[in-house]
Amino acid sequence: MEGNKSFKFAWFSQFKDIPREQLRQSLRGFRWILLNAEDLPNATSVWMFAELDGFFIALDHRGSEFSPGVHNRAIHLLLLDKEQEVKGISKVIYGASDNIENYLW
């Protein structure tokens, strides 16, 4: 798990082997949970807990096509390769070349 100044973050993939019923407890204490595009279909429980438990979700969707959906409302930071209309996300960054961690607040 990584730490950064006043907030902590972790990649969703670090929790892939944790049973769903224990996932919420495992996510406590983090300010950010980071996902890659391939994590998105398996992260439904994380979206639910984000709003309830007060952590943010950042999604690095570079390298694949982003399809908006109900998950938009749970994402706070989204990195995309090219500009497209995206609604309901706090911050969308297009064409970034560095790590998503550099954009967290």
C-alpha cells in the first residue's frame, strides 16, 4: 500500500483476493482507490462503498475506450487518451503521460 503526504491510496488490484464481505473493512483508511480499465467490471462493490465511506475513486482508462455508465457518479478522477464528453465525474484529464498518482488531491 502506498502513502502520499496527507492521504493514502491503494490499487484496487491489491484487494482482488479479499472476499467481498471483507472488502469494505479492507478499504477503510484510504483516501483514494485507484483502478485500471480492466478493474472496472469487477469494482461494483467499491463504487458502493466509496460514497458511504468517504474515499475517492480514480480510474486510469488510458489505452481503451471508455463507456459512460452508472459508475460515472462514483469516479472522481478519470484519465483518458482523447477528449470525449463525460458527465458526472469531478475531474477528467485527457492525454496525460505520467502516473495517475500525480493527479490525486
